[in-house]
Amino acid sequence: MSGSYLAFTQDQLIEKYGAGAGYNEFLRRRGMSLGLFILPVGAVDRQHPHMADEVYIVLEGKGTLQVVDDRVPVEAGSIISVDHGEEHHFIDVVEDLKMLVVFAPPDLPDED
């Protein structure tokens, strides 16, 4: 393997981080970062607006993403982009949500 790439599988990430709730960054580059975000059924998502744009890629589960006053149903296969600075959080998690999160530029939820 050269130093110019890293490779992951969804199964590897879920095996490594899937036992607990929350955000786990697994890749950081100059222009972006990626993490696995897990919210169990009934979880309260306390995130706040971020300094970076972000994309949620839902791998498993069902719930709703509230962005300002809009509610967006999400499930496996959903891909949602949220602009930096926008108020958003997940609500009504009815099946454990497991999501890839892409921040560009790199960010962590608690760095704001």
C-alpha cells in the first residue's frame, strides 16, 4: 500500500465504531474529514451548527433530520447536504442510524 490512499469497508467501520453512539472521525485530509455517526433509537442529537459544510450518507436506520424549520425523512440510501452555519439535528430516530459524515473543510462537531 502506498501512502497516497486509505481504504475502508462499511463493515470494518461498523465493527470498529458501531458499539457506541456518537461521532467517530476515521479520516482527515487537508480538504475534508470523514466520520461514522451513530444515533440509537430515541437518541437526542445535541449537535449545533458547524463551521464546515457537511454531507450525511445514511448506511442504516430511519429517522428525521430537522434543518431549521424543515423536516427531512432519512433512511438507508439517503444523502443530505447541510450548509455550514445551519441549525440542524436528528429527531424521531425509529431505527438505529449509522451514517457516514463528510465535512469540507475538515471539522469535528465539537470544534465550533
